Amino acid sequence: MGQAGPPVAWDGKSISRCARLAAGPRSLDGYGWSCAGAVELARIAPFAANWPCQSFLELGALPSAVPCARLHARQVLWEWGLTAFSENSELAVSELVTNAMQVSRAAAHYAPIRIWVVSDRAQVVILVWDVSALPPVLADTGDDAETGRGLLIVQAVSTQWGWDFPPELGGKVVWAQIHPE
């Protein structure tokens, strides 16, 4: 955890501009990521680099990634004393990681999925990176559709959400900002 500073309001527009400024040369994995989650967080979300609560998890593009990511979010929010954020954060994590897992599995090389859960104690921001450069799409689902409502759920449980395509890093980051229930 970093040094606690004053809470910073996030307008959801900072990732693109700051990621392009902070991105360095590509690393050996070809996606522009170093080994440390904190370095990556500083690249994609510099507004949160000094937030007191930060967690990073890298997962394989496997169906088991979804429950693992959800459990991880639940546990770190409990550890941080932020259980008021848990239900909505877990739903957002589940849906964002499901989408990331699906697009990563569709890629020929099964790239990993990376997730950050960060908080300034007034809000939680979930960030999920995947290898795809395609934007997430809100599906127009019918009443009997069994899939396709994930981003509608993210939209319902978050204050705001969006995505960015930092070209220096490759892929995309989808984020959701959560306030207490």
C-alpha cells in the first residue's frame, strides 16, 4: 500500500491522457507491462497511484478466473473495511472479468487478464485489462436471451464506467467506479 493522500475525485477521463504520457517502452511480454502491478496501475490510472488501498491480480483466461477475481475483490474490500462496496464491486468484477476472459480466450495466444481494485475509501474503482483492442459493446438483448447483459449490470451497479485503448500498452482497460450502496 502506498502513502495515504487526500482523496482524489476521478472523472473517468484520466486514463487515456495519463496512460499515453506514462507509458514507457514495451516489456518482454509484448503488452507494455512490467512485472509489478503498482507500475502498471501508475501507467493506466495515475490518479490512483497514491490511493491508500490497492490490489492487483493476474489471471489466466480460464473460466475459473471469474470466481477467483470475485473472491479476491470480496476479500480485499473486507480487509480494507470497505464492505459497503462489496456487492456492487463483486458484480462489476464478475462481469468485467467474464468479458475479458471471453475475448482473451478468443485470441490465438490466451493472453492473461489483469485486474486492479483500488480505493481512496470514498469510492472503489475496478480496472480490468485484456488483450483485445475492440471496445466493449452494450448488447441489445431480448427478454429470453441467456447472455449479453453483463455491461448492463456494470452500468447498473456503477456510478460510471468506460474503457480506454492505451496504444503504448496494447489491448484495453475497462473500468467501473463504485460508490457505497
